[in-house]
Amino acid sequence: MAEAKLRHAASKDISAIEALLSAQHLPVYSLQEFLDTFWVLEDGGRIVGSTGLELYDDCSLLRSVVVEESYRRQHLGQRLVLNAIEEARRRGVRRIYLFTMEATDYFSRFGFRRCALEDFELAVRQSFQYRGISSIPELASRITPMLLDLAEDAEQG
Ligand SMILES: CC(C)(COP(=O)(O)OP(=O)(O)OC[C@H]1O[C@@H](n2cnc3c(N)ncnc32)[C@H](O)[C@@H]1OP(=O)(O)O)[C@@H](O)C(=O)NCCC(=O)NCCS
């Protein structure tokens, strides 16, 4: 099972990604728009994981990190996240942001730290998730924003 193949997402994968996200109550929106920076895990022709980056100038929002339940705890999520971070670095991204409800400890493993909505740079504030969360206080109170500063990372070697 851990042989699942990591590859770029294509239009034909969108409905499978949407199903994975819906099953985990993660937001489903604008997949086609960000498809160039979306990846999937495929096993035996089945899509069992995904993640995506939304790029905003030299910042990015990491989104849609999901692994199907029967494939978890095999470091597939880690492969998805590290691949996205590497791609962000390659594209000159300075800061990666994300929102999570339950995976704060998980993302800490990759160097993400909790931050405040005020820490989001202007470019990222145009994202669908930022606009939704920042305008609904009840939602904001249940969601943790996180930030990975790649520039800081590079300085520390
Ligand atoms: C979060 C998620 C993607 C992790 O996927 P996964 O493939 O099971 O994770 P990995 O196997 O890569 O885990 C790597 C390590 O983190 C640990 N870990 C896994 N889930 C964790 C969690 N929720 N909190 C803390 N640690 C976690 C694993 O035990 C493993 O530890 P190890 O290196 O000591 O063995 C998966 O649980 C998921 O799809 N959750 C629902 C969707 C979600 O919440 N996404 C995040 C918001 S975008």
C-alpha cells in the first residue's frame, strides 16, 4: 500500500479529490483553478490522497492535505507535505500558510507554527479560505492558522 504513486493531479482526478475532501469535511473549491499545483497519491488506479498549493506572489497556502483512512500512518501524508514544501521552495515561496482544525500537531512536525490571522500577508488574504474564516468569527475560533517561514528556514541552514 505504501507504494502509492505521487504525481501531479489532472482534470480527471478532480471528482476523486473532491470525494476525499468531502469525506473529511475539508473545503472543496477551485480545484481546477489550482490544478497545476495539486498532487495526488494513486494506488492501483485509485486516488487515495491529495494536497495542493495556492500561490500568491511569493507566499502560498497549503491546502487539501488528505490521505484516505485505510492508507494512514504509512508516511504518505508526509510525502505529500514534503513534496509541496519542496515545490514551494523551488518556486521561490517565502512563507507557506495553512488552516487546520485537528492536525496542528501534525503540521508542527514539518516546522509550521501557530500564527494569527493578522500574520497573513496581504497577497494571501485574497484566498477563499482566508476570506471565509476571517469573516466568520465562530469559524475562526475553531480553526488554527499556521505558518512555515522558508526564508527563516534557509537562514538556519
Ligand atoms: C493529517 C493526515 C493527512 C496524516 O496522514 P498520514 O499519512 O496518516 O500521516 P503520516 O503517516 O505521514 O504521519 C507522519 C507522522 O505523523 C504522525 N501523525 C499522523 N497523524 C497525526 C496527527 N493528526 N497528529 C499528530 N501526529 C500525527 C504519524 O504517527 C507519523 O509519525 P512517525 O513519523 O513517528 O511514524 C491524515 O490523518 C488525514 O487525511 N486527516 C484528515 C484530513 C486533515 O485533517 N487534513 C489536514 C488539514 S488540511
